Amino acid sequence: WEFIEKHSFQNASAIHAITENEVAQVVRLVSSKHTFVIPNGIETLSHNPKVAFPKEPTILFIGRLHPKKGLDRLMMAIADLDVRLLVAGDGEAEYKKHIYDLVGKLNIGKKVEFLGFVDKEQKKALYEKASFVCVPSHSEGFSLVVLEAISHGLPVLISKACHFDDIKRHGAGIVIEDNEPTTIKEGIRLILALDSSKLSEKSYSLSKDFSLEIVSSRLLLEYEKILQASK
């Protein structure tokens, strides 16, 4: 910070943040700078592909197997729930061992399926199989997993640390205050009690706000403002 980044921030014409949480962090560092918020964008689909939901409640977790992602908390949450958990992602051997050991300790081997790394087509198939996506992270900048899930018409259950309050505002899923196992468990019960088809419609509709076309247009306008101000 002292030798490189401070200079970059102080000499910037503006600072682009992707969440309001990032704005708060920037203000603490360089309060005098113009900061604007434009989130990441995603390639949206021409129609909602989610046409059916599984009879057996099926939770999908996609992401790195890493402590900050909260997978261990999710596994603890489902220990006494009648659900399936599909885990797509890979990670370092030491943490993977911890996760596998936890499966045995919690006696949830029949509920959890580890799929390893999955590509685009495999993810598409998983979105079709799942009831909802769960992102119980301790910390996220802005979750691309959530963006991709809603673009496929999937409801989401996320922690507040994902900084994606639009999910709650648009009724596209559930935002839980923390990622304690008991809180996640209650969130799972809540989302499964809601109308999945309506959640899906709202999720897909929300994803349109994050299309690459809309995000690019907003970004272009901000850059034009900055250029005009510098003349």
C-alpha cells in the first residue's frame, strides 16, 4: 500500500467498485476520490432454462474447496435434514482431506456427492438437477457463482458476506445474516418452503440486470463522464 497502491489510488480520476461494500472500503482509504459502483456482468440466456425441480431437495455448491467458502458450515447444516448436497469444485489436498473427514464425522456420506472440477456443460446439467445453489461464504467480493446460477433460473441461498442484496430485494432467494450452521439450516428450510417456480422466474429476471450489454453500457457512460471532466 505505502509503496505502490496508495499512489495508484491517489492519482486515479475515479475508482470503480463492484459492490457498495467495496465503496466503504475505498472511502476509508481515499475519501476524496469519486467512486462509482458497477457490478460484474454475465452472458445472459434468451429464456429461463429452469423448467423443473427435483422431487428430492437437492442443494448445489459450486466453488473452490477453501475455508472461506463455508462448505464445512453447509455440511454441518444438512446433517439432520432430508436433502442431497452436490459439491462441484476442487481445492488443496489438506483442506479436501478435512472436508472428507467431516463427511465421515457427520455421517452424511449418503447425502453428499463430490464431483470435482466441472466445465461449462457439466455445470449446465447440474443447474437442471438442483433445487437451489448455496453460497455460504465467510467473504466474497461479488459472487460470479450467484450470477451464473440466477441466469439459469436457479434460486440461491447466500450469506450476507456475498454482498448481493439484490437477491433479497428481488425475491430471488434467501440472504442469511451469517453462515453459522444453524442459520444455514434455517435458510434451507425457508427456501424449500417457498414456491420454487416463482423464485426461478425472479432469479432469471434479476439476471437480466447484469447482462454484459447493460453493464458495458453503464461502464462506457462512466468513462465518458471521466473523460469530459478531464477536458
